[in-house]
Amino acid sequence: MKLLPIFLDIKNKPCLVVGAGPVAARKAELLLRAGASVRVVAKEMGEAMALLQQQSTIEHKARSFEDSDLDQVYTVIAATNDKKLNARVSELAQAKRIPVNVVDNPKLCSFIMPSIIDRDPVQIAISTGGTSPVLARQLRSRLESLVPAAYGDLARLAEQYRDTVKQTFPKVEERRRFWESVLEGPVTEHVFANRGSEARALLDKLVATADPDPDYLGEVYLVGAGPGDPDLLTFKALRLMQKCDVVVYDRLVSEPILDLVRRDAEKIYAGKARAKHSISQENINQLLVRLAKEGKRVLRLKGGDPFVFGRGGEEISELIDENIDFQVVPGITAASGCASYAGIPLTHRDYSQACIFVTGHRKEGGSDLNWDMLSHANQTVVFYMGLGNVQRICDSLKAHGRDPTTPAALIEKGTTPVQKVFIGNLDTLPGIVDSNEVRAPTLIIVGEVVELHKKLHWYKPGEEIK
């Protein structure tokens, strides 16, 4: 995050606009809508600014900009055609620590004017950091249809009951739970249907009958976060990520995905690396139970899919034994996501008629893999967590009849901007790992379909704009 998004209170505060052309007029109009006292410095008023002055109160100084114009000013916007003048205004304003915006020159700005969705008192500001105002406007136009005007009415209704709810529920957590139930329920539907009196009557009833010391029932959301790309999350996953009180997350959950979790949710790291567990699986199971019994909504966020080598079955088994409510949200498993982003179809009628997912890391004391079955031709075998055993995997497949020249791929950090794909065969794969310092998480794919990577690879993270 390069800029801190904030909302300034400029009501009745003096704000300066240097310039009086069409762009300056648009900026002045925004300042007026926010209640500012607008002062314009320009030798001549443009048509749009003159019309705005007729409709509103604007103080106009019909002369060139002077340094003293910055005295007692709360905010400054430089919107002239003179680049040197704009730079001078910016330098002087920043020396005085006055917020300044220079139109079409982000480098000279101490703040950016965002694209705005106004549902007063609800406001949504969209910014690209000044890099592409047109893109910000396009995003705004898409969001406009998703944010009905009635959200403003809903916010005003909530404001009227804020003090009453605060008296009824002294604890912050209780108030938040109450408002979440209200804003996700019939009250909101009444407001959206323009039935304000019904909404108010129902809200009166909910407040009057509310339990001031409610006993909340906890719940666990077992959510698959996918292989790394946040765009691969499901809608349901995103909804529950914004609803949770606490998140228990794995090592394979990427930072961009974790950033989508509710900001004020407690975060507990429960990652596991080979031979290094921050929390044992048994303790994770008990942690989920304890948090839920405390009345919290617990997000168990796991890389890939919870039921594909994610130990999701072990976790919900414990929840069932303890009578804890839970939901399971599937995610795109690493095999599917990483193979797709590497341009390697897991099945293809000319190369592979079956696909097998295998864990390359055994539970201590567990039996070995069925290498005879895994070594059949015309099938794709995907090894999860197999990087540390790549030599044993390749040797075992060859020992049980798989051709040493069988194509094989390593996909490191698949679907992310730092994805790497290494192509070899059963003979060369261990050497590729050593010579390229391949690191986990890495998926191993063995089978003739790997050859299709040459033609079908489409995701080129190295070419992305940074």
C-alpha cells in the first residue's frame, strides 16, 4: 500500500484552487460538495468555473498566484496549464505541511483525489495512486451498480440508533454482532424496498428485545484458499473471510489472500514446514474447538483444498465430536491450479487417461506408496509435498517400470507472480532441483502431458508489470 486512504473533514475550512479551467472547476465542485470554503486564484474564470460560482459561494482573486495565498489554507489544488507554477505551488505547500494535489502529476502530490461513489453518508473512494485516473473511473462505474443509493438511507437509519445500541450492548464485540445481524437481515431489505417506517419499527423491536448479555454460539469455517492467486477464491470464501473473528492460517496461504481477511480479525499462524511445525495438528484441532466454544467465528484458512492433503477431515472430525457448528468451503487444489497456470493439462485423450494425486510426504510410521500402480504408463501422477523426496520418487518410479525419459515438471509457487516451472524427466529431475535451488512449495508432475507445456504455457509471471 503506497498511500494511506483517509477522508478529510474540510467543512467550513478554507481551501485554495490555483487555476480556473475545466479541470479546476471539477476539483472545486468536489471541495464545495464536502462543505469547504473555496478560494480560486486565476486571472480569468473559465466558463465552467464561472457557472459554478453563480451556483455556489466561491471567492475569486483575479490575479496571478502569490506565496501569501497559502496563508491560513487547509488544502490546496494546483490545476493550471503552467507546469512550473504547479511545481512551485506544490513545493511551497509541502514546506508548510499543507495537503496539496497537483492535477495529472502524482509526483508533486501529497494526496490523491480519488474517484468517488457517493451514497452520503456512505462514501467509497477508488484510487490508482495517480497512475491511471481513467482506470479508477472504470472501476467506479462497475461498482456503482453494486452499491444501491439506499445504502445512504441505511447508514442514516443506523446512525439514529447508534447511542441506543451502545447503551444496550456495552461491549464492542456485542454491538458488532448485533449490527451484523441487523444489516444482513430484514431491516436492510425494508430499506432497500423504500419501506422506511417498517424498517424503523422492526429495528425498534430488535433493540427492545435484545439480550444485553448474549451467549453467542461459535462456528468454524474451514476454507480452501487455493494455490496462491487471490482471484481463484470463491465468493463464499470471501464472504466468510470478511465475517470471521479470528483466523487460523497455514504457511501456504499467500499474503495477498491473507490481506482479504477482515482487518480487525485476530490472526493465528499455524503453518507447517517439513519437520518444523509451529503448532501440532492435535493442538490445532483443540485450538479450533476452544475458540469456537468462546463464541468466536473461526476461519480455518488452508492453502489449496481442505480435503486434498489438507487434513480437513481430521479437523472437522474433532469439531463433530465436540458438537461445534462448521462450514466447509472447497478451494482449487494445488494440482489443478498450478498445472493450469503451467500449461500442463492433467488429462489429455492423446497422452493420459487418468490422474492420481499422491502425497510425497508420509505420516511417520505409515506404509509406503503403491509404486506398481503409480508406475503405469498413460497416466499423470501429481506429487504434493514431494520436493524433499524427489530422488526417492524418481528412483522408485523407474524401479517399478516407468521409463527414465518420462517427462516430469516442477512447479514452484504456482499461480503466484513468482511462479517458476522446470521441465525434465525422471532421470534429470533430481539434478534440476539441486542446480536451481528449487524451494517449497513445489508440485511435481510426472507424465507425458508435461510435454504440452512447450505449446500451452500461457502464464508468464516474469513479464508482469511491477
